[in-house]
Amino acid sequence: MRVRVEQTPLPGIGVRHDLVTSSGRTVGVVSHRNGRRDLVLYDVDDPDACLASIPLTDDEAEALADVLGASLMLGQLAGLRQQAAGLLTEQIALPAGSPFVGRHLGDTRARTRTSASIVAVLRDREVIPSPGPSFQFEANDVVVAVGTREGLDGVTAILAGDTAG
């Protein structure tokens, strides 16, 4: 199962991260420049229409992230995208059936093959920043990658075993 988090700059406001669930629902987080965060739920028939917006304090956002087992890593990387046009950040779930479960990051040759970089791995509630080539993947790891849309799609395909390697 592939999970994609889309990041959209909101000029003058901040940045929005959206996740389309397997049931077709879209949920998002709007991170305002002033530090405020809103959890948003979109209309299933009109993905641009917001059904509900829930403001979150820092403590509430952190608690929700802990509950979901997520990381604020993408928020920290949001500045990268603004500094380098065309670069995106994305969280990519490592499928349990991936040929890279139990293997090293270097075995993927992801950067060489796609020009996208794996900059962190989220495991349980731990963030593993800048994993080296000898880093060993485990089932349910979430890879944080930076690159172009094409490069990120390539990393997703590699990790899923959809490409020859």
C-alpha cells in the first residue's frame, strides 16, 4: 500500500499537507506561518471544500502525532521546498512485502537511480535522520524523501519492488 502526503504552499498563510486515505477521504494539516495548525477534513464529493477545521495547540498537535505514530519531520523540511523550486518532500510507507525489508538502504540505489534522497526514516515513534547506506530497513518503516515528483515516484516504485534493480 502506497501512502502519499501532498504538500501545497499557501502564499501568505503557510503550507498544507494532505493525505488521501484508502477510502477516498482527504484529511490535511494546515501549518500557518505563525505556528498555528489546523486539522482539516475535506468533502468527499468536492476535495476543495472543507467540511471541518479543528485548530490544534502545539501540545494537541504533538499528542495527535504521537497517537498516529507520525513525525513533524515534513514540517521541518517545508523550508527546503521554499528554498529550492521543484523539490518536494514526501513520506513513503515501506510495504511489508517490499524486497528491501531486512536489507540496507544502499541496496536500493535510490539516489543514483532517481536523483531523490532519503533524508530520514520514521520507525515507531523514532525519527532516524540522515540514514547511511548501511541502514537496515524494517517492515512498516516510513521513508522521508526529498526530490522531484518524478524522483519521488521512482523511490516509491523501488521500495515497493515495482522496478528492476
